[in-house]
Amino acid sequence: MRNNYRHKYSEDSLAFYLDLERNKFKKHVKHVLSEMFYGEADLKMLAMPITMEPEELNILKTDLQELLAFYESLDKRIALATDDSRFIFEDLQNGLSEIDLEWLIDASSDGGFIYELVNYCIEDKADQILEEKYSKKNGYSDPGEHMGDAFSESVDVFQKMATESSLDADQYFDYLNSIPELLKECLNAMAENNLVDSIRYDRNLNMAAKTIKESTPSKEPTTIQKVTVPDSDSNVHTSITDTANKGNTKDDEKSQNAFDSNIVMMLKRGAKYVSDRAKLREYLAQNLKDDKLHLNLLIFAYVEGFLPQIYKAANKQETAQVYADRMINHYGVTRENANWSISAWCQMFGYVVELMKDNFDHSVKNDSGHMVELGIGIYRCGVDLEPGEHAIVVDWNTNSKYKTHELWCKVSDDLNSGFSGGRIEFRDKCYIKISNGEYLKIGAYGSENFEDILRITATKV
């Protein structure tokens, strides 16, 4: 990354360093978005599996540590600066103070949630489950017959990790994405004030700050500083928490109904925030701060674009069912949880819908062969698909304005790193051939595509 870098600034200038850092973090942002998330920056969903290599994450962490050392040296730089350059350092310091660099580093380090997601190997975990749960000592005569079960359980473990980390992952990306923009603003300010060549860069100040940092006693782990949203309802939060904590009694059903009623009441009181994603998320987070599962379920439906669609839909029932199915396909949540989220938002508007509650196979037969409903994600031949040739067909909203290749797919026998090249790009239909043990990954270019996809199917031909 550094050896091939060329630019217009003098190598001993601060502008050289800032431009170098800006380009490094632009690449990091691009890699994180393409290898850890589906979609673009305005619609982020953790991908399954994450294709980012652990070494890439380690490079990112090292660059974050270097940037943190630079940030911690700014007090000294400000003290040594001339009047002309001091405001450049001060503005940069104020901007970097809004980014929790220590939290980013912790999340990227051993034990951090990003580190755990990147280093999770579905196949290794499946082998572990097979050995621990389906071994002969546990009464299974042929453990190999249960490899599919172990694989599915391993995927479930990852999806649970991803679901629980969804909000933190969004914050991780937002922080990271703001770094190159901030450095670009600083470079523009230097250019506008003719300071590009006059401000020297002393790397030794970084090293001094790093030494002081390492000699300082450790403190409590940093946490994300949230922006306070007005009108969070402490009474609603208390009511929700108390009801959710009851459980496991003979009155569970009554308790669940009370819990759902409190959720709907909370949503109605926060309806004024539905047009502002950031404020809505903060409002929900304040009222569901002890309940990440339901918090994420509500947000998943929101980012899918369900609210405006259900509001204007002529057939509320059909639209609700489509979005419940999409939540299952896009996020890997259970049907029960998808139904709960969609129903809660419907009740906020005063709509009552009846969603499918069963978990049986809803694939259908037609003249061409066996049809299986898919989504954006990864599927395994022998578990999700039959071996052979399949037609992959996309049903789009009739009002979709996107007319070019918007989706891609690829078949690979390497789950962790086999999807980077040789993709088939398509819009409405393509054909693939897949064998037992291989994986099919379907992806989309651009977050706007998700709201226009009604259904993706694979039909054996």
C-alpha cells in the first residue's frame, strides 16, 4: 500500500502524511464495505461469511494505532505551531476527537467483535460441533451423516454473532468512513490558506505520544458516546424491561402480549422519528437498551424500507408477508422473529396482519423442475440446493428504475475466500451449475437494489 504511493506533496510535509493516511483509509473503507457488508454505506448488513482476511484486519488495526498516536501528539504540535498553522491542528484535533479510535482498535483486536467475526471459520466450527455433539460417544453411529446439521448450526452461530453485533458494526463502519473525509477537509483547508508546503511533519512526536500512552496505567474500556435524543420514555423502557424479564411462567403468553403492547406503545410515541434514521435508532436504543434482539429486529425491518411500503401498499397483508420473508433471507432471522418485527411496525400504523407461522419448505414444483426461494446470501449444494444446473431468476418491482446488471453470483468450493473473482453479473436471469459440497453466493451491487428485489428463485433445469 505504501510502496506504490505517488502524490504531489513534499515528503517531509504534513500534507504528504495526511494524504497518505487518507488514501490508506479510503482503501480500508472500500475493503471493509465489500468484504464485511452487503450493500453500500447507507444500508449496511453484515455479510455471511465475512471474506476479509485476518491479515487485512491486522493492517487496518496497525494503521488505526498509528493514527491514534498522531492524534495524541496534536497537543504538542499545537503548542509548537505558528499562529498560521495552529488552527489547522486544532480543527483536525476536534474532528478526530469525534471518532473513537480506541474503540475501533479494541473492536479490531483479539476479543473484539470485529476480530471475532473476521476470524470465524464456519467449516472449523462445524467440525467442532460434529465432534462435540454428534460423536459416537454421544450415541451417533455415523457422525458423518450429521455434517449438514453441524454446518447449519455453525451458520446459526455466526448469524447470531452478526445479529448481536449489527448496531456496533454500523458504528464501526461510520467511524471508519469518516476518517478519509476528515483528512481531506484538513488538506483542503491547508491548500486554501497556502500552508501545504510550510507545515512540516515530525514523526518523532507520534512516537513520543505512543510511548507516553504505553506507560500510562490502563483505564476502563472505551464505549461509544451516544448522542442524546429527546423524549425517550423512561416509563415505557421500564415497562418493557419488566415485562421482558418475567418469562418462563405459566402466564408466558399473557406476558408476551403485554410486552408486545408496550413495544407498540413505544413505537407510536417515537413515530415522529421515522423520517430520521439516526434519531429513530437512538430512540429505540434508549428504550430497548437491555434487549438487543428486539432492537435489531425493529431496525432490520426499518432499513429494509418496510415502513413507507406498508403505508402506501393497497394490500397490507401481501406486503407484510413479502418483507417478513425478505428479513429471513437477508438477515438469517427466524420466521417467528421476522413476523414479530413486521407485526410490531404494522400495529404502530394500526394495521393487523396474519403472517405465516410455519417453518416447512415453501418451495414449489413447476414444469421446469424444483424451485427454491433464495435471497442475497450463500447457499450450500446438498443442503439448500440440489446438485445440477439451475436457472436463477429475479422478480423485481415493476417500478424499478435500475435497468443494468445489478446482481452477481458465483459458485465456489471455498467458503471463506472463493467469491472474489469470476462472478456472473445479471439482472433478471442467469444459469449456474453446482455440485455437492459447493457453495452459491448471490450478491447485489448497490444498496438501492435491495428495496427493488421482490424474490430470487433457483429452478433446477
